[in-house]
Amino acid sequence: MPALYTAQATATGEGRSAGHAETSDGQVKVDLRLPKEMGGDGKGTNPEQLVSLGYSACFMGALRAVAGARKLVLKDPTVTCRTTIAKDGDDFSLSFEIDVTLPGVPTDEAEALVQAAHGVCPYSRAFKNTAPSVAKLVA
């Protein structure tokens, strides 16, 4: 499969705990810090927030593509992604919850759209066998 685009970002310093990261085009520049919940000062962003941003945006694109293929117009949909990091002994893992609201779309049709988007979203597909992810319609 030919590549459509490759993003590049570089992290420096102490990485997630006290570092800096930026994209090669300079569009995204962030100071990285541990969240308060993990013992940090929370005065920067962290990889889990960045993954949540990317996943929610990508899922929205997948949702709109699936709806478009079905000739449906979505009005004011929202996609919220929660990324959880957990520790088991020395191992860390990620899991994801994607909540979708589709105002004005009948529940059964909305649930079908969410599951179809989950099946085609590149993030969902990338994490399918390595990190649990649940996509669901919320009221």
C-alpha cells in the first residue's frame, strides 16, 4: 500500500516527564510533563493527551466518511477519546474509550455508524490487537 503521508515528530530532554516535542514542520510544539495523577506538576502536555487528540480527530474523519458513503449528513457530531495508561508490574499499557454523539440520528442508525467508523478508523485499526478500544454512542 503506498504511503499518503508520513508525520515526523522529535522528543528531546527527559521525554514524557520533563522534555519537549515538536513536529518537523514546526506546527506543533509542546513541553512534556507528567500529569499530576502520575506524580508530576501537570504544567505541560503528555503523550496520552496527544494520542487522545489524534484519535478523536481521526475517528471524526472516519465517522464522516462512513456517513457520507451512506448519504447521511451529520449535524454537530462530537467525538471524545479517553486514553488510559495503566501499569501491571513493570509493564505499561494503553486503552481507549471513544464516545460519540450524533444529534438527530436515530439510535440504531447512529450505533451502526459508530461501529462502522470504528472498523475503518486508522487509529482503531492500528490499536485493534494491542490496546483495547471501545467506541460507543452516548446520549
